[in-house]
Amino acid sequence: MAQFTYSRLSHFLKISANKATFIRQGTEINHGAPCCLQFTRCHRSVDSKALQERQKQQMARGLPKQKPITGVKQVIVVASGKGGVGKSTTAVNLALGLMANNPSKSVGLLDADVYGPSIPKLMNLKGNPDLSDNNLMVPLTNYGIPCMSMGFLVEDVAPIVWRGLMVMSAIEKLLRQVDWGSLDYLVVDMPPGTGDVQLSITQNIPVAGAVIVSTPQDIALLDARRGAEMFKKVHVPVLGLVQNMSVFQCPKCNHQTHIFGSDGARQLADTLGVKFLGDIPLHLNIREMSDRGTPVVVSSPDSPEAEAYKKVASVVVQRLEEVSS
């Protein structure tokens, strides 16, 4: 199998970006398409419901049609309104927790954070993906989880200085040009925020549900709420909220301290009317194992921290069954 390199990817993305610009400019020259303002002026007597339906159809013309990822049964996105709340660590341990709870299930992990990929470090993976006979990228695998990330295509410290069109093209290739085989679940580690990448993924593929990660801190909860509301707007079921770094227990005296506040995510889940998926403690073992590339679910499977992740994974599966029924 041939090796897929960063230079080849950049070449493909530049071609895709140029084509996208040409197509967009071509569609803008179409002077014959009626605008909403002209339609309203010429048809004031038209029933308001018919007008709203017409406007909805016009707005939907530019949206891509959702197409499932070949071989993937359900896509779970792990998101946060802001960075630094442990989203990637949660995504990795959620994927491992899903497989630990039911070894018969196959789970994949996609790193959609193009600018700041974390999965290679967390999963202790390096190298460029090979190309299959069908010219698809072959995921790198560790701990039984096939993984794909932009971090496999660039150097560890190399910045990815791309504009929006190239980023969207990269996301399209990470979604469509990867040989995932057969997966029961594909866990997608989303970038923080509510921008182009989030919209592109939710509009291009059917997403079974979204998991929102937040700390109990008020400022983090504000952004987590924006993230949850965004998924509701694009009709993606919000499976629930995970409260990360919920409590710190002193290893010497066992005193518990709520460094970032207590029960903030639980209260936000009640406010939004969504499920509270569980608490993940602020524990030194989670940080150390993540930095070593040995996630706590596989390095300390019987620890309370690992059990917390596996409990969240169990509730996520229950929520997937509820929203699909």
C-alpha cells in the first residue's frame, strides 16, 4: 500500500478549494433566481405558511445532502463550547469505554480538530496512514481502536495554516476517504466552539447524537449551553452532558474539593431538558495516563476513574437506543 503524505493532502485540498470557489462564483452569477424580498413584494397576498415553506426550500438548496459513512452504523460527536475542559480525553476514554463495556462492538475514533489534533498523543500513535487498494486512507490502530487524525499527516509541532475552504475540504476527506471497515460506533472528537467544522459535519453525515463536555465552572457552562443549542438547531439529538473535573480528592487526607464548582453541568442539563451523563473526577491518574498515551480505561481499568468513564459510556448507549426508538 502506498503512503499518504502531508504534501499530497495539501495538493488535493488546494485543488478542492479552487473548485469550490469557482462553483460558488458561478452560482452567484445566476441573476434569474428570485430573492425572498422580490417574492414578498410581488405576492403580498400569499398565505404566510406557504411563504415560509418557500423560503425554507430556497435556504435548503445550498445545504449538502447527508450521506452515511460507509461501514459506520452510528456516529457520536463529543463537543464542548470551549477548549480546555477535557473534551479530547473524554472522547478517547468514551470510545474505549464503549468497547470495554461490550467487547463485541467495534469502535472507531475520528479527530476532527484540524488545528489542534490531540488523538495521536492520547492514543500513542505516530506515522502516516497507508493507502488501501481503493485509494482510501487506512486508520492507525491502538488498543483495538482504529483512529484517524490530521496529526498523522503533519509534524508534531507543525502549525496548520489553512483558510476555511481548505479546512472544510480536509474534513470532507477525513469523513469520506478513510477505510473504517465495519464499525458499530464512530466517536468524533470535535473542535471547540460552534463554527464551520461543526456545521459541516452535522450537515454532511447523519449524527446519532452529541455528547457535551463541560466543567462545573460558570464560564464553561455558558459555552456548553451554546454548543447544546447549536446541535438542537441542526436537529442533532443531544445525548446529554458530561461534568468533567467535577471534584478533586486529596490523595493524602481524602478531603474532597470542588475546584471548579459543584453540580453546574447537572443543573444545566436540567435547564436544557437533557440527560446528565455522569461525573468525571479531577484526578492525577487521568492526566498522567493521558500524557503517556495510555488512557485510564486501558491502563487502570478497575480504578474509580475508569469506572466513571465506563458508566458514561453505558448511559450514552442507553440514550442512543432512546433517541433511535
